[in-house]
Amino acid sequence: MVGQTALKDALVLSLVSREHLYVEGPPGIGKTAAVRHAAESLGVEQCVRLNMSSDTAMDMLVGMLVPSAKGFHRVEGKLLEAIRKGWWVIFDEINLAPPLLISDLAPVIDPSETHFWVPGMLEPVVKHPDLRVFATLNPSSTHMLDRARIPSSVQSLFVEIELGSPNQEEVSKMV
């Protein structure tokens, strides 16, 4: 990956400190790709990208009950699987998700929480100690008016980095 030294440094800092990372920057500068590259380079079993939008609901992330011939059974979502197995999770465009959903995800991000309660489940899900959460977003000034800041109570659970556009030297190395 060419350029984005600040992002690479922030990734290393967040991993060494075992903190989750919040990356804000213009579209197309490689925020998600950098996290995926780091996961691959470090041999992380899986890096799950969850694309957030105003239509994202909790059951889309954690799973739901579905009917079957023998009644209902739970189909587990990728987020629950990642929580259990200690995968990396990227909440891509987190600021497009409904604020209430983001707040409901706080226990996944909060390092002091060891469990995550899922509506409709009788037992909490134990968070694997290797779980890492990354949130990416484009600035609120970017072409879409429905972008909002995530709740400060959730944002405070991350190490934050704000990136700008690549400088001329970085652009010339990319071309």
C-alpha cells in the first residue's frame, strides 16, 4: 500500500494498544483496504466488512429467527460469528447507520464489556478477546446530506484518526 503513513501508524497503534480504530477520511483513499491488508498481513482468520446504511438493522448484523419445518431456528449473522471467533469487523460508513443502532452496538466496541446481549437470545454472547472493531466513514461534508456524526458515547470507545486527501508525492507514487 502506497502512502497513508498516518493510517498505517494508527493501525499499528490501535493493534498494539488493543484499542478499536475509527478512521475518517475522503472517499477512495483506502481506509477499508488498509484494514483488510493489515488483517491479511497479520494472518487474521477473517476480516468482516459490514456496510452500514440508513436501512441497516440489528437483525441484519446478528442474525434472526427463521421458520423451518420443525419450528424456528436462529440463523447467526456475521457480526455474532465475528464476536464469538475473534475476527476483525469493519463497520464501513458507520455514520450512515441509524444512531440508535450505533448506540446498541456500543457493547461490542466497549473493551470493558465481556459479553454482548442479543435481543431474543436467552444467553449473552461472550466476546472473544481477539475481536477488533474498525469504523470507517467519509466526512459529513461529503456529497451526502444524511451523514451524521456517530454518538459521542460510542465514538469515545475508539482511537480516532482523521485523514486528508493524498499529497502530490503520494499520488505520484500511486500512478
